[in-house]
Amino acid sequence: MNSDLKTLETIVEYCTKIENATMRFGNNQKEFLSDIDYQHTCSFSITQIGEQVKRLSKEIREKTPETQWRKIAGMKDIITHAYGGIDLIKLWNVITEKIPELKETCNKLIREL
């Protein structure tokens, strides 16, 4: 479980980096779509989150079956390998909708450990 704790804390750190990017670059889709640096900053953090999710134990993932752990891990592969290109609108939705949810879930799991 100790490695799960560290992994969850690392996921929260990358979620926070994405939140910080939205504050720095502007929390609007138009800015995101027009700024390659903004896209790269967030994409890097999402790939790191995906890598960390792959390290979580089955027991931790089963505690929150509503969290789409497999899709989160898969997002890393999509960004890293750009299978068919990256849909920036979907990426924006991940940043603005899914990342805050993931951060909340991970913080909840951290408190339980």
C-alpha cells in the first residue's frame, strides 16, 4: 500500500500542475487550442498521470470502480504515440472535467490509506 500512497500523491501533483497551467495560460478552450505550449504542458502531465495509474495496485483501483482507470492509462498511450492524432477538444475536456474528478478521487484514497 505504501507504493500506492506515493503513486496517488504523484498523480495529485500532476493534476495540480494541470490546474496551475490553466491558471497561467487561461482557463478557456480558445486559449488552449491556439497555444502549443499550453497543449504540451498539459499533455506532459497527462502522460505522467497515465504512467502512474498503471502502477496502482488492483486493490486501489477496485476501491473506486466508477473511476475509469483503464481509460486514464490509455490516454497516456494516445498522447505519447499520437494514434490517429490527438483530439484537442477531447484533451481540453479531460483537463477541465476529468482531471479535477481524478484529483478528488486520489485525495480521497490518500485519506483512506
